[in-house]
Amino acid sequence: MECRQLCYFIAVAEELHFGRAAKRLRMTGPPLSQQIQALERELGVELFERGRHIELTAAGRALLEQARCATEAVNHAAQVAREVGGGTTRLRLGYPAAVASRCASMAVRMYRERFPETVLETVVGHTGSHLTALSARQLDVAFVLSGIRSEWAGRFRPLHPERFLVAMPKEHSLARLRAVRVEHLAREPVVLFPRALDPAVHDHLVVDVCGRAGVSLSVMLEATTLESSLGAVADGLGLAFTAESVVDLITVRGITFRPLVATVPTLQVGVAWRRDATSKAVQRFLVIVDELARGPRFPNRHNGHRHNGHRHNGHRQGAARVTSS
């Protein structure tokens, strides 16, 4: 069985029409049909039910999943070989959506300045989607949030901690405090991000911070964006948790923020990559990340209870501190 045959099979399986598949493959119908028949003879099974309409058999459906994985692996191997051999390089980078890390923006700028010949593709997303994309080889490296319960089995380079604030209406009784303890949240409705979106944030807040203190959060709403989360707070639906680094990026009238006092380690913003990522593009990016991690600490402009509304200014230029791991 050749990789070429698998590509033919995938095209027919996705199109469910030999004519369209042949056009997609830029070949004629008879040779394509002959290749599929040869593949079926080699495997000893029928892959398609042929009639007025073409359908995959059970064996065909099983082969399709594995064929996609096999062709992806072959393409990845070819890409790595071209990069190691000095051909055109590409780096697919997952950029953070939940935090405003100065390290991320500096790393992108430094990489583009040093290696302008490399095609740098950035994908903005949350930790959950980035880790899934890394596992599926759709990203090469990504900025993610990691906690003590991290499910990532690959490599991770911590850069700086990310603390959390509690967002609340200005007239809320907790707004009189300089900081919010976990016990204060026991009887409060809250707005959370879905776990699938940012598993590290969810587990950190629900399990490590609140669970260890014996506090069960009353989740009234799951919001998928910072804007919808703070909008729900402004409408009085509950309190919300916000990463410290992003509170200067959005304006919501009537909301204030207080630091969340926790006895567990804070989450870490860092870079994740696969254990088998050996391309020159990834290694160059990790060198830059190490330089930033060893560099001077950046000042943190957050003043705790003084946040009463924020102007949208794009990425903060002094939000994060960099620490060596």
C-alpha cells in the first residue's frame, strides 16, 4: 500500500464521487477507479458500496481515519526534512487570547526581525484549542496557561505567573474590600469560562483555589469571551474571574476589580511544544523564549483595588513579569 493510494482513497471518500475526486486530484476517472480497486484487492475488503450513490463501507470508514493520520505524518516528516535541509521554513504559533503577555508579543517581534525568511503564522486562541492543535500537529509551538493540574504531556517552558482578579459591580458589597478571599465567594453567583476553552484556568479556580478551601462555586453562566463575561457582571448576573494582565484592554462601565487571595501557586504563562518538535524553526523560537525568560523582569502596572474601568489600548506594554524557570 502506497501513500499515493491513500491520497486517492481519501479524495474519493471525502467527495463520494469518482468524477469529482478525479478532478480534485487532476487526473481522469478510469485510472483513479483502477487505483481504488487495486487498493481493495490488496487489503482484501471493499471500501465503497457502489450503486447510484457511493458510500463508505465500515472498513472504508475505519481506513479513512487512519489514512488521514498516515498522510499527515508523511507530510510532517517531509516538512521537517525540508526545514532541516535549509529549505523554506514555516512556524505555526499559537498566540494567547486569555492573557496579554508581553513575552508573546516580544517573541513574535524578535523572531520576525531575526528570521524574516521564515513564514510565521499566528493563530489566536485559548489554551484548550492550542493544546489540541499541538497534538494534531496543526501548531508547532503555542503560548498557554499551565497549572499544577496541567494535562499537557509535551514540553512546557514557564515564563511568568498570571494572577487573577475578581470582577464585580462597583456597588457590590465586596467592592469595599481591598482584596477578595475565597470564602467571600461561597454564596456568590459566578460567571466562568467553559473548561474546554481554558482547562488550566477552570481547574485552577474551581478545583485548586476554591475546592481546597471547601468552597463550591455557584456557576450561573458560562461565557466564552472576556467581553461577554464582563457584560454579564455589568448586568448583575454574577462575579467573574479575570486574568490580571488583560484588565487594561477593555472598558466596561460600572465594574471594578479586586485581587483574588489564594493559597495555591498561581498559573504560569509559558510556551508548549511537542516532544518530537525538532525543526529548525521551532528551535530558533525556543532560543528567543529562553532569552526572554532569562532577561530582566518587566514592571507590573496593576494597582489592585484601583481598577475602576479601563481603556482599550491594545496589548499592554508592561503587564507581565518574566522569571527564569
